[in-house]
Amino acid sequence: MTFETLRYETRDRKAYITLDRPDRLNAIDFRMPGELRAAVRRANDDPGVHVIVLAGAGRAFCSGYDLKISAEDGQGTQRDRIWDPIADYRMMKEFTDDYFTLWRSLKPTIAKVHGYAIAGGSDIALSCDIVVMADDARIGYPPSRVWGCPTTAMWVYRLGAERAKRMLFTGDTIDGRQAAEWGLVLESAPADELDARVEQLADRMAGVPTNQLVMQKLMINQAYDNMGLHGTQILATLFDGITRHSPEGRWFQEFAAAHGFHEAVRWRDSGRWIPEGGGPVPTREDLEA
């Protein structure tokens, strides 16, 4: 297939998938998840590929879902009709399964994160087997404050319960150094050394026979499946739909419709009070206070 949201190339037994919407900081549109799945499948079908490297073009890895239109205009939500949770679940579960082809891929996957891996972008990065970040890159799930739940549920499986709660109760982001210190990602590197660090690691893996790589990966992944990963993702994906249609979620969407998505995000991430049960949308004077 011809890709519109990413680039695909191979060399030296490695497949390189590059998210390619740099003008939107590689924000996820409705095409990208399916194209990502197709690219991973192409790499798995190629006997010459041993390792998959995922990166982002431009200034960021991925800034999350491209929500400006859906938040401001209600597209992609069920704002003006009775919410159908199963229709919502089917849509979001398909996206989650697309991202998780990186985890289910028989061949190892490495995410090379620079700039930002935020919200849905963190879902994509954390679906890879290994994540290497630039020291100054940021990762987090700010929509956990309102209007989102991480559908891949990888925060708890990588961090453990307490640190996962610390991240998702606040919606904070952390830099690559802290992410590596906490064990969320494998390691971080100075930004100008990130490419070389990832290439060194990928080259080391690429020298291993594919059969060996596949068996090691399947064995390790099975441990996560035994811990209930799939069931946790079902719950998280249902909760994601609920967060977007709860009273607080509708308040956030109405805020974005009134003042723009970026203004709504600024309020959300500032730590200012998000009214329980919805409530009136802030006025222009409130925003300037």
C-alpha cells in the first residue's frame, strides 16, 4: 500500500517506520493507526527484516490524537445523540489493536522518542518492545486529567502500580532521564546521540536469527498476557469512551468549542480546577484571571 501518514524503508536487516505528519507534530489522524499496522505487517512479512525501528519526523515523535477538530466541532464524538458505548469501544479498540501490532509483532520493535510522546503518542511508544528517549524528550498522558484514559494500559505494566498512579492521577509529563530512571523506558541519551544509540542497539539485535528473536519475544510477552494485559486493555478502552462522554468530558468539549482546543488544553494542564459534574464553561474573563 501507499502510505500517507508515515514513511517505510529498509536497510541492513532493519525496517524503519517514520510517522510523517511533522506539521502537526505527527498527531494521529484516522489513517495513521491502520497504516502503522500495515507497515508492521510488511516488516514481519519480509524475511530480510530482523528489527523494526519506529520514529517521528520533525520536532516530535507523536503529540497524540489530532483532536483539534473533534474537540472544537464534536466530530468523532457522540455529543448530540445518545452515546453508544459499544460503537465507541469498537472504534477505539481497533486503534488500540493497531498500535499493539508493535507489541504483537513477531520481530522486535524499538521506539526512538524525541520531542514529545504525549497522550496517544505515548500509547504508540509504549507498545514497542523497547523505548529509547532523548534526555530532553517528554512523555506522559495529560488527558488522564479529563477526556481520556490510556487504552493500551502500558503504564502500569512498565511502571508498577504506584508510579503509574502518580502519572495518571496528575497527567504530568516526565523527561527521558526520569523515564529511564523509573524504568518506563530502557534508557535515555543526549539528543545528538539518540540516533547512534538506537542504531547500535538495533544492529546488535539484527545479528540474531529471526527464529531466536521470535521465541524470546513470545516467551516474555506471554508473562504479560498471564498477568491479564488483554483484559486490562478492554477495561481501559471502555473507560476512554466514558471519559469523553462523562459530564466532565462534555464540559471539556464545550470548553474547546467555545474557546478552542488549545485553550482547553492549557486550562486542563495548568492544574486549575476541573468542575465535577460539568458546570458552566469558563468565560473569557476566567481565562484571563
